[in-house]
Amino acid sequence: MMFALSVKMAWSAIASNKMRSFLTMLGIIIGVLSLVVLVSLVNGATGAVTSEVETLGNDIISVTIRDDKGSPLRLENLTEIAFDETIAQVAPSGTMTATAKNGYSDASVSVNGTTASYYEIQGLELSYGRFIKTTDVDNSSYVVVLSYDAADELFGMGNVVGESISINGRSFQVIGVLAEDTSMMSAMTGGLSVYVPFTVESRMAGQPYITSLSVAATNDIDTAQTAVENYLLKRFKQDEDAFSIMNMSSISDALGTITSTLSLLLGGIAAISLLVGGIGIMNIMLVSVTERTKEIGIRKAIGAGRNSIMTQFLIEALMVSLLGCIFGLLLSWGILALVSAIAGTISFNMSLGVVGIAVGFSSCIGLIFGLYPANKAARKHPIEALRYEG
């Protein structure tokens, strides 16, 4: 009963000075808005990037050879790597930049030399035709698979399988067109890509040896990575600097660590706004205590105890803080919905965890910064309070 009366009196005090109460809440509103929006934006962007990285395959190992130590990798050596039971498939990846032409249309393209296994390792999809086969590699056939964007740039829309294009002056027959890649990662990398047999690309680039390859693990990626490392160390005279190995799983883990730290940092910066809001609450509550000195004196004179007075002012400070938090959360929801609509492909949502932190922190701010004014009010002597003229 006493608690309900304290809540009612606190609400009455807040409602009687609406503008002052709103300005007091403003610090909390801005603090909650900053905390929720910043952390939600980071989490949303992180989720989008992480999902894009995962689409590249968390069971893929990428190897780059920097120094072959006089024992370069050739196509026939890939069967030795794939012999290990922890490794599903291996594909080389040679890359060069060239000019592709079709009639009056021309474009700068990234020519990727690889083998048939590359299609399944990278999880590619075809829109028309087929991908490179082992016979194309063995026969050094001048065939090419175009990315969706490259086909659109050189030919326009439609099935172009069987058509011919010129790459750096050499004629290639189009055997396939990949499906359109609408992923964020594709948009970030940009550029036009085409795929040719490794034997053809290596001849055009003047690099007959394998300097980059992709490996797909059968099950445990760490075990497969260890197998690849052991093979390369044995081949390159135990020189760890001769090559570098990277797997998508480790990238996902590193990305998670970085973004967690970033969320913590931004959340900490936003929390400073809440502290400033708390100081505003304490300042206004001190003014309110001074203004209501005579009221406090009357309440004490008719029997109100110290705890009763202190509870009333603490509840008032807590209500101001929580009301500011509610307004801040509503504004945050609106801003995140607007940003999501603008971004299109990325969804930014308020997580229950972030909302819980905002509410908990706001409550603590209200209680901590309301404690001193409430204690000051509770300690006032009733006779001195009644004599106070303001």
C-alpha cells in the first residue's frame, strides 16, 4: 500500500512538470538510443558479413605458395594431396587480368585458370551450359565459362553457350554461364570473371606451376589443414614461410572476435551518454527536493518516516530513467526499421540482450543518481523544513 502511494506521488510529481521531466529524460533517451542503435548496427552488419563468409564454405582451405624451394607444385601433384582421407577435393587457382572481346564489346576480365573440382569446392551454380571438365584441362582446350556479369557485359541477356570470344587475342568457345551472384561479397569484390582450364591460363600467364590452390575438407577442417601443412612442409624443406594457409572457419572466428570487441567499445562509448543523463537526473532531483522542502516537512510532521521519504524520491528518479529508456527504445526501433528498409539486404534488429542491457543500465543510473537527492530529502529535519520559505 505504501509502495503504491509512493509510486502515485512520484508520477504526480513527474506529470506536474512535463517539460522539465522530458528534458531530464532526454539524456537517458539519447544514451539508450546511442547504445541500442550502435550495437544493433554492428551486430546486424556482423551477421550479414559472417553469413556471406560462411557461404564461401567453412570447410575450404586456401593455400598460397610464395617460394617453391626448387620443387614447384604441378597438376599431377594434386592427387598426392587429395590422397589423404581428410581431404575431399583439391583445385588449383591461377589468376590473370586480360581483355575479353566480342565484336564491338570489350571488357577487362579476371581470368581464373582451374580444374573441374573448383566448381564443387566453391559451390558455384550454372545458369547455362557446363563447367570445365578434366578432358578440357588435359587437352588444353580453349573453352571458357563466363560469370553472369561477364556474359551480360559482352553479349547481353540470353543463352550464349557455343558463342566465341577473344581473350588477349586468343579465341575461346563459351561452354557455360554461371548463375547470377547477388551476395554482398560479390558486390564488394566487383569485377568480371571468366574461368578457363588451368593448363590454358598457365600458358597465357607464363606461369606453369601452381602458386595457389583450394582444398575442401571431408569433415574436420583442422585435421585436413594439418595434412596439407605436413605435405607442403615435406615438399618445401620444412620452411613454414614458403607458403601460407588460411581456412574460412578461422576467418569467421576472427571476424566474430573483432566485432564483439567493436560492439563492446561502441557500447561503452554510448554508455557515457547514459552517465551524463544520470547526472541530469541527479541535478533535477536536487532541484525538486529543494522546491518540495515544505512538503517533506509536512509529511514528516504527520508521521512519514525517513525510509518513506527516501523511497518516494528514489521511485521518482527510477521512473524518470525508465520512461526515458522506453522512449529511447521506441526511437531505436524506428531508426533501425528505417535503416533496414534503406539497406535492403541487411536486417538490423534489436536483440533482447541489448534491450535488457539498456533497461538494466538505465535502472541502475536512475537508482544510483537518485540516491543522493533521495537521501538528502530523507535527512531533512521536519521543523527546519516547515520553516523553509524558498
